[in-house]
Amino acid sequence: MADEESVSTSERLLFAMLVGAVFGAAFGTAVLGDSTEGITAGIVVGTVVAIIFPTLTTQGFERVQELLDETED
């Protein structure tokens, strides 16, 4: 994955869904009192954000990848 020049659409969408699920779980637990609803909402919002703002999502994915590569060294 690090050898590829750009982030594929599926990687970008999956990244946004995972980030959305994490934030949705926290939001759902803290505000809604039900983490399942929060996770579902987070995945939907993450997917929509990835579709509407592909550059922002790609930058986030690449930043996380850089941090993961630093921890391997």
C-alpha cells in the first residue's frame, strides 16, 4: 500500500467509515445513550464526507499511514 502513488477510492471510503464508526461510537455512547445508533450514524456520515471531500479524506489517510510507518521504524 505504501508503494502506490495515490489512495484508491475503496481505501478512502473504508478509512472514512472506520473513523466515522469510532467517532460515532463515542458520540452515541455519550449523547444518545446507544452506541449502535452512533456507529451507524458515524459510518453514514464518514461515507458521505469521503464522497463529498475526497481530498480531505485522502490527506487524513496519508497522515495516518505516515504515523504508522514511523512507529514501524
